[in-house]
Amino acid sequence: MRLPEPQERTAALSGRYLALRARKRLWLCLAVLLLLAAALAACCMGVADLTPSRLLSTWLPPLRPLLGSAPLTETEQNVLLMLRLPRVAIAVVAGAGLGCTGTVMQAITGNAMASP
């Protein structure tokens, strides 16, 4: 039985590393898309009738004929910009902060799975 050459082993390891890196990038892109979809959904929930199509027709006027929906009124824009978007932004920042804090605590304690 012949041992693989160092270059062959390096090429095999490099291929596996590149595949792992590509998979991680894919998961990161999916997570960011999911975060954006959740943020859009959070902006649309509430008493005021803010639908994603109305938001897009307000922010992207060329799409208005395709979407077939009326743009937001000034009052609805104020509700969105003064109330909902800041809350969504704060929630995203708080979640990111908690995630970073958890990672730092696991690194400090050397615990792969942090226990309560």
C-alpha cells in the first residue's frame, strides 16, 4: 500500500476546505436573507395596513404598475420610519450583541457548549 504524496494530501485537504468554506458562505447568505425577510415582516405587522407590496411601491416607484398597489400615505410613512424601523433595528442589534457575547463567553470559559 502506497502512502499519498504530500502534494496529493495537500490538494485533498485544500479541496475539502474550499467545499466547507463554500458551504459556510451559503449558510451565511441564507441566514442574512432570512433576517431581512423577518425584518420586512416585522415592519409590516401592526394596526396600520403596511404590506410589503405597498412598501416596495413607495420606495421603488418604477415597480408601482407591476405591484398594483397604492403607495404609503404620509402618516403610514411616519409610522414606519418613526416607530417600526427603529424597533426592528434595535432588535437586530440586540440579537447580534447577544450572539457575540455568547461566543465570547464560550471562548473565555473554554466550554464548547455553554451550560446554564
